[in-house]
Amino acid sequence: MSYTKSVVLFFTLLLTTMVSWAENSTSVPGFTIHHNAIPSASLEPAIARQYGIQRSKYRGMLNVSVIKSVEGTTGRSSEAVILAKANNIRGQLISIPMRKIIEGDAIYYIGEFRIADQETLNFEIQVQPKGETRYYSAKLSQDFYID
């Protein structure tokens, strides 16, 4: 399978599995930060295997991409330093190591973490786009349910 087809397939399958999961974005000067969190069990097995993601109903995946604004276009992917953490309702802090995936022109960052049934996680994502001197903050809250 060609490189471009692989990227398109990954995003198509990822988006298909996220129909019931919110995709969020945060606009900051010159960039849009796209961020979402899903249970890793909702990924197709082949996709999870290809990207080294552990599928489990007790694991979640955070996906972050940074799009640089380019006038007259939908923008272009930008490399960034991504720092992510989450808190649950009991105040427990979960540090989420992020790893970069580059496929053609697409750049995104994924991180995995443990989840529990009926758990709400409040994510705080710090993003420093390449070439920028400051970090921008994005927040996301996601409820997780285990069948």
C-alpha cells in the first residue's frame, strides 16, 4: 500500500471509530490545535498494530495535531513540542507521554493512558509549535465508558 493511501486509510479508520467521540480544536494565534481522546479498543486492530497502539477497553489514546494557518488554504501540519496530562475527578494526575508520527505532510502526536469505567478525564495540553517561543494551552474533557 502506498504511503499516501496508508495515511488516508489511518485517518479514515480513526475518524470512523470516533463517530461518537468529540473532536475538539483550540485556535491560537497562527495555529489551530486539534485534539481528541478515545478508548484504544475502538481502533481497528490492524491500525493499532501498525502504529504500536495497545488496544484495550482499559486504555485511552490522546491524538493531537497542530495546523499552521496559511491564507487561502486549510493550513499545513506543524511540528511542535506537546506536553499532555490529565486529571480525574479524584484529582489524580496522569502524565501522558506523547510520540510524534510523520506520514507525508501529516504530523500528529499520540499518547496512551489508562481509563476506568464511567471516568471523566480533564486533559491539559501544552503546545509549542516549531519556531514559536511560547507554549499555548488547550483543554479537553472526555467521559469514558467500558462495555
